[in-house]
Amino acid sequence: MSQLDVISCKKRKRGERVFRFKTFGEQGYPAEFNGSFRENVVALLEFGHLERNMKCTGMLCWSFQLELHRHPPAHVLLFVFEEPFEASTNRHCNHCKYVGWGHHMICNKKYHFVVPSKQTGAAFGNYEGPPDSGKGEWRSIVGVEGHALHGVIHSNGFGHLLCVNGSEMGSDLAGRHIMDFWDRLCTGLRARKVSIYDISQKRGMDLRLLHGVAYSKPWFGRWGYGFGRGSFGVTQPMYQKAIDAIQGMPLCLLIHHLGSSNHEISLIFSRYQTLSDHSLETVGNLFHFMLELKSRLPKETGHDSYIPGISVETTCRWSPKRVEMAARVIVEALRKAEFRWVSRQEVRDAARVYIGDTGLLDFVLKSLGNHIIGNYLVRRSLNPVTKVLEYCLQDISTVFPNHEGLAMNDSKLKALYKITRLQLMKDMFILYYNILIEQKQTVATGTFSAIPVAARVILDTKYLIKEYCGEQPLDIKEGLKLYCTVVSRKNDGTEKVLPPFECIVFKYNPTIRELKLEVERNFREIYWGLRSFCVESIVNLNAMGSDLVLELVEDGSKFLFEGNDGRIGNNNEGIYESNENRFVDCPCGAKDDDGERMISCDICEVWQHTWCAQIPNSEEIPNIFICNQCDQEIALFPSLP
């Protein structure tokens, strides 16, 4: 078992249920998820182990032991914390405010889903606080940084993925496996929308920029997360134009300008152009090919490579000697073709004269392609007319004219031309830094001047959102489904609509009075500001309390209920996630608080970004600040005598 298992599982009861990590959260495992999020999470927690030694005032914690694999045995723990409004130290959610959900009402509960890493697991295993201990202990456990996974979802189904730390950060799980688990859990529980603050990096490279250029979407995009909200006034059309601008930048012109001052970049481009089956014409093509190549390269290199360019798995059923012999037979058949392009079938038929094992031939032919064997480079390409794979030999001295004397030295060829993951990541960082981040003055002009601007737009797009179920109907075959929301009327007569709609399900034909009572119950359970809400009327339906619903409306109809909560009174601004009445009007175009550092003018009290006010992030915010507009107005004042 892993270190986390020893720390966190040593005090657990024998016979506690163990769940499969790879399927946890799917429909029916461990629970049937047929209701709304708040109903599904309750159904899930019935299968969890209540951690009584982690119980604090008004807060509960459940754990699930998840099996990664049996041989050797390895497990991780999922902790689910239920945080009620009364026990929360920070009642307003900044994540909701920054992503654009500040108009949502504060929920009665939110649920933290935490998978500790090896390091943070000690905090859970060593916690010995009594049930009546202060909530600061519990808060330190949830608030600690470095978890393998930490997500929080409000009882209305809107949530935030706070952190994902894969194997590079000490977790037993790769980042993609953690995301698969989180995505499966959100789908099963029927979360509505989930946001991510994407500042993920790898080897010093921002993944939202690297994957944006390579795949037109961030790394989290493979799970459906896309543009949510940009900082510094960045909009979705701006974001898409920035990606298109960098992706379409022609490599031939860029390499020409960069290569004059950095010869290494030209060598890197030549290396990967040689390995590619297709012409790499744009910046997007190059980064896409490099990332795809990285995913195909073996993690271990050296002892498992019998021929330069051919990586043989340790489970391969053919011996290294047979693989090498088959490769040399294929190369000899291509050499007899006098360096012309030959179809795959022709090569296979010629090699079968000497190699009877067709499976071995197919394996080697699949492995060969733009690889160096002996003194030759084996090229592979798809014929655009016949759509048939073709092979051809090239003398290595014609491909690498500057290294003619190295053609016979296999060890040097391995070092120079066999790409490892480490070498690829080094090459990628050089290209990333020189093309996307720090362009030379001679390059950042003319056509290429768009690159730093577009890169900045992509980097300023940090908030991503995925819509899981939204307002989709629940998966219920029988019953009446109605979508309802409320208008909470203040005593001064003004109204504010409360999104989103909630799906109310009846298994019978209710009366209007019963519908009103069910709406009251649902919204009281979800929102703290509506805990004594009373429905007075239905805005878009004129009906008596005894009327049957199905006689008036159809299944799936939407209703707006008007009511009042006497406990709130006139001052109900504190019931919304965004409790600040900031007026934002920044020169960049931002009209709302996006989480970036801001400063307010001491005269007009309008907020703007410190960066847009020419105040570097490395400097402290000045005690007195006057915006440009007020400064200009002051300059127009008549001078005093």
C-alpha cells in the first residue's frame, strides 16, 4: 500500500467497503443518481464511512476507500465534507464572484470533495480533535494546499475545481486520471456547472497557452471545459482570434527570422520536420505534432530499444534479435527498390521471402517510419492519390549533410537523432520561450508583432467552465416535471430574479397549492436567504389553489413564483455571493471584479486594475491614487488666486 494508505487507513475498521476507483461515480455505482445534485449527494454519502474523529461543530465528513488496482494493492481515499452556512468562516464565495456567478444566492450547504496526496494525507491521518473542538482544525485540513484533488460544489449544483495535482506533484495518480474521476463524479451527481481557475504549468510552460496553440483549447478542454470568463476585459471572440493568430503563423517565415539569431531553433525545427509524416507549415502544426509525439514516446528509453528508432515493449512476444533481423530485411528490400517509393504490400511481400512470421513483419512495418536504421532514414508517407502507405529509403548523408562522418556511429546517432521525452520537453521549452514568450526585437515586428499580444490574451483567460446538466430534465421516465424559479420581492417593491430554475418532480397530478408548497420547500432547502420564503403568487399563471396543474400546463413548463421572506427585510444584499458594491470601469474594458489586483480612485471611487493603471505587480498599492479621468478634470479647474 502507498504511504497515504498507511497513514490514513491504519485506524479504519476492518470490513469497510472498498470501491473501484475507475468506475466510482458512474450510474448505479455506488448509488442510483436519479435526482438533483443535492439529492444525489445525499444518496452517495449513505455509502460513505462517517469520520467521527473529524466531526466539528456543525460539520460532517465521510470517506470512501477507492481501489486503484489489486496487484500490487493500492488505494486512495476520497473525503467528502459537508459545510453548512452557519459553520462557514467565509460565507461569500469569491470563486463564484470572479467567474460571473456573483448574482447567485448563498446556498445553505456546500460539499468539499478531497483526495489527499501523500503529503497532505498526514493531516487527515493525524487529526485527533474531539467532536466539540474548534472549526479552525477542520478548516486547516480542507484549506491545506497540495491535495491531489479538491473540488467544492454548492447545493444548487454550481461548483469549482480548486486544484488537481498529478504524479509530478507527489500524487499516486496521473493528472488525467484525477480529471477522469472528477468528471465522472460531477456527471453522476448531476452538477450543473463547474468552473476551473486554470494556472496549470508543466516544466515552466503554461498549459493553457501551450495546448491552446496546439489543440485550440486548454488542457482541461479534453474534458469539456472551455472559455468561462477572461481577465482584463478579454472576451470569447478575442480569445478565439488570439488562438487562430498564433496557430496560423507560418513557420517558414518565423524560422527564417529566428534562425538568424538562434541557430538551435532551426535545428529543432529540422529534427521534428524529419520525424513528421506531414509538412509542418504553421506554429500550431509544430506544437501539435510535438505533443502528440510525446504521448507516443515510451517513458523508459535505452535498454528497451533494440534498434535506433524502434522501441520494443517489455511484453513484446518477439525477441530483440528477431525484431532487428526483420528490420534489416525490410531495409534491404527497400534498398533494392533503388530509393523509390514502394507500397506497404510490396515491402511486406518482398520481406516474406526471408521472414515467414507475418505478425512480426506487421509489427516492424508499423514501428518503422521516419526512423534511422543503420546508414539510412526510413521514410513513410500516405499516398494522397491511392491512399496507400508507402515506404522509401534515404541516405542519411543527404538528410543530414553536416554529419556525414557520424553515419556509421550508432551510439552518436542515438544521441543526436533518437528523440526521448526529456529531449522533446527541452526542445518544446526552447520553442515555447522564444516564439510565444520572449520574442527578439527583430521578430516582434510586422506580422510577428501579433504573437506577444495574442499570447497575453490566451494567458489572461484563466476561468474555464463546463456545463454538465444545466437545466436538462432529470432522467425520470414517469412523473410530472416542472421548472421553477422565484422572484424575491423586497419590502420597497423592487424585485430580483433568482436563477437558476429548479426541476420539481411529481409522481401524481398536484394542485396549484401543492405545487407552491413544494417550491417553498425546495428553495428553502437550497438557499440561506430563502429559509423562510413564502410563495404568494405565480407570475406567469393565473390559477386557483385547488386547480390541477396538468389541466392548465404541459409537462416541462417553466414557472416564475413571486414571494417574500420577512426575515430578510430591506437589507438583503448580504444573501448574494458577491457582497461588494464595487463599481468597476477599467480602461481595458472590464466592468466586473475578475479576481485580478485592483485599486480605486480616491475621488470618484471607481475601481480599475493596478496593471492597467501602470502599477507593476511587484510594487505596493499607493496610499493615494487618482485615475486619469479625475486627473484631467482637476487640470481643467481654474487656478486659485
